[in-house]
Amino acid sequence: LAAMAHDDGPSRLADLTRRLGKTPQQVAPVRAWLLEHGYIDAPARGILSFCHSGTRALLRTDPDAAPRDPQRHPVAASRN
């Protein structure tokens, strides 16, 4: 989500993976979790957008929204 907040509109998955230094296969579980739980929407192939207005602004202003350690991501945590 923090990586998406850098964009001014819908985010391209290719840009996000490059920004995060990950492959599409590595971000697929996170993307699926965010879609399933209503944080993001996928309006077109390779495009992601926030489901809730104001999320981008909140993430841009919240100092705690900096990229997190992948081990602490909700998808990883739910598997423990």
C-alpha cells in the first residue's frame, strides 16, 4: 500500500514490483490478500487502485506507513 501511495492515480503492477525490488510472483500473495480484504481493486489487467478514498493521502502523511519488513506483512503473519 505504501508503494501505491507514491502514484497519483491507479498503480501499474510493473511499477510497484520495480519500486519494491520484487518479482510479480513474489507480490502475488500480497496482492491477492489485499484484493480479498477490500484494500485494493484491480480495474484492469496490471492495474491496481485503492478501494477507499483518502487511503493514498493517509499513507502519504503517516510516517509509520513506510515500507515494512516483508516478514511482518499480514499475509506472512497469517501463515504462522
